[in-house]
Amino acid sequence: MSREIVIDPVTRIEGHSKITIHLDDSGNVHDALFHVTQLRGFEKFAEGRPFHEMPSLMARICGICPVSHLIASAKACDNLLSVKIPPPAAKLRRILNLAQIAQSHALSFFYLSSPDLLMGMDADPAVRNIVGVAQNHPNLARDGVRLRQIGQTIIELLAGKRIHPGWVVPGGVNQPLSAVVRDQILALLPEATRKAEATLEWFTPQVERFREEISVFAHFPGLYMGLVGDEGELETYDGWLRVVDDRNVPVVERLDPVEFKTIIGEVDTPHSYLKSPYYKPLGYPDGIYRVGPLSRLHMAKRCGTRRADKWMATFRQLDHRGSFNYHYARLIEILYAFEMIEQLLNEPDILSTHVRAHAAPNSLEGIGVSEAPRGTLMHHYKIDENGLITYVDLVIATGHNNLAMNQGVTQVAKHYIKGGKVTEGILNRVEAVIRTYDPCLSCSTHAVGSMPMHIQLLNPDGAVVDEIRR
């Protein structure tokens, strides 16, 4: 008789979710689904707010990547103002976003995924965690903590605080960079690049140990999307949307990000509060694509910094259709972020005091697109004549990957579960394919659908007195 395996909750990710695996009569996997079980609903309760509040409000979506939402929201508000912000302000925003990417990638790699990479997928869960990493690999653990600390420190030095800073505003930033702060940040970067590169040197030979996981962790042909610069280089703040296939053949070469809805659609599904975006020309559910560090390094022609470009060449030799190599891409982007921050801090106009453009709303609709740690982030707002928000659509990086995550869960479960035989290590691999995407579920849960609900009323002894199912 068919049965169901439930992994609840999925561990070592941000937010609340579960996985259900459906077995057929032979005990083999028929289907599997990734359910996001929380609802934040920022799209709805932002309605009616003054548009200039949106950057600070949107930053509250998440405590891990608040800067990403702050920047995408501010860019949407720049669009509402119909202004081009001063170039020094754009550079400062770019630095802040790069620091955000570095610290978030360090959190994902060292804190959440390194226990699997260091101890093995089948290791005892009692030691396969960040405490076990600290005890058994103290030097690597210290480097991970330090890399995240440096990224957070740069955010604090620039924006005043590490979590939910209010420094980025519609029209630019609210305070210029001082020479003292610039020099403080520059002093941190040699250590950061050294530790990032040392981690890459350690991790590269480890990849060979995970050949089986690489072959089944969401390993399938598909599309990859992200921002690139004018010459096809890696871009995290501005630029053009590019879509390529798994052979890096362009599907969409240079699309203005404000036109993203010409190629991206969204659907709500009954099993999750996470929307499922898809590539419109292929339709739903066939229009699967990926975003994030793996996608960015797959489709960009180069990083644009010396050390990162060297490692990108090594990365491009891998079979990176499998999502396992998100881990490798994250490490390269940490290195790139710190190198690019140094380049930007040495720009001649970085200390300019002209860092904000002032204007009243000149458009009733605005779109802001940037790259978050987990991938391309899109904020779309509409306002009324009084500048009050009437419509918000947030296409979140984790959402872009939803279809790919679901297909990846099914692929891993079908590969490892045979005849109904399940081990803890197998279930950990099913979770681990989700961790490769480093999903941020608090950011992405805005779909209002008909996800099943089960409420039980228990007496003091734990017996079920009453229950409701929807």
C-alpha cells in the first residue's frame, strides 16, 4: 500500500518548511514536494503606506538579507521619482550590497552546509552541525565566522547598523562616505580576501568526494537568469537581465530589468505559500530556471576581478548543471565581493558629498531589480496621486528557484529511496538539495492560496479532542 514520508521541518535553512515524499506500492518514490509553511504577506500590508517608507519597511522582510530588499526597494522608489541617482551614491549602494552577499554566503556555506561537507552526509546528526564543525575543524570554523563578521562590519560602518539599516533611501543614500570609514573598510579587506581564497583552495579538492551528490542534486538541463554588465560581466546592483540555457547559449541577451514581466510569470500552488515563477515562453511548469551564485557564474562572461576570475575559470570546468555546485559558486562570490569593494573604495569620487537626488513622485509605477545573495530580486510598486502604495509585487530570489527545488527534491528522493528503505543519511540528502539553494523563506512567502491546514485540539494527556482539516 502506498505511503508518505514527511520531513518536518527541513533543517539548516532560513524559515519554516517541510518535504513530503510519496511512495508507490513497491516502496519507490512516485512524487515529492517542497512545502513552505509560513506566510509573511508583506505585499498586502504594505498597501496604503507612503512610498518613501518602503525601503525601510521592505528591509524588515528578513534579518539575514535586509540590505538586498533595502536596495531593490530604493531602486523601485528611484523609478517612482524618475531620477538618476548620483554616481557616488550608486557605488556606495553597490558596496553595501556586496558586503551583504559576502556575509550571507559565509553564513550559508560555513554555518548551514559545511557540516555535510566536512562530516559527510551520513554522519551522526549529533556532530553534523555547526558545533561539530567548531570542535572538529576549528580553523575553518573560525575563518567562516570571521568572513561573516567582516561583511557585517562593512555594512555597519557604511550604514550605521548591521541589521535593517536606514542609510539607503529613495534617490540615493542619506550620508556620504568619510575618509576615516573608507580606510577602516580597506584595512579589513586583505584578511577577507586571504581567508576567502584559502577556503577555495581547501574546498576544490573536496568536490571529488561528492560525485554522486553532484549527479543527482537537481542535476537537469534548464535555464539560468541574472544580471550582467554592459560587457557581460558579473553584476550585482544594476545592468541587464540575461537568460542562458545549460550550455550557456543565450536565450535572452539584454533585457531591461524593468521589463522582467515580459518573460517571467508567477503562479500560486495549493501546497505552498511560496510562489512559483516560470519563464513565460516555456509556460508553467516547464519554464524552470535558476538564479543565484550558480546561475550568475554560469552565465556571466567573467567576474571582473583578478582572483575571482582565476577561480571562475576552474569553476567553469565543473559539471555545474547540478545544484550541488552552488556551494563552490558562493565561495567565489565571497572573494569577488571583497575584491570589488576594494576597487570601488578606490574610485576617485567615492568620498563625494553629492549622494542623493531629491524629487517628488513623477511616475505612478516603479520597478527595482538587483542581485540578492540567493539571486535576482524584483520589487514592483504602484502608487496613487498622493504617493501611497496601491500595489506591491515581490518576485523573490528564493521564489525563482522554487520549481527547480521541487524537481531537485524529487530527483534526489527517486535516486536514493528504493523499496521503501530509508536511512537518516538519505533523508539528509533530500534536505541538503534544498540547502544548496540557501532558501530564504521569510523573504519569499507572499502567496495567498489554499494550502492545506490541520488544527488539533489536545487535552492535557495529549489525546485529540477535536480537529479541523482544510
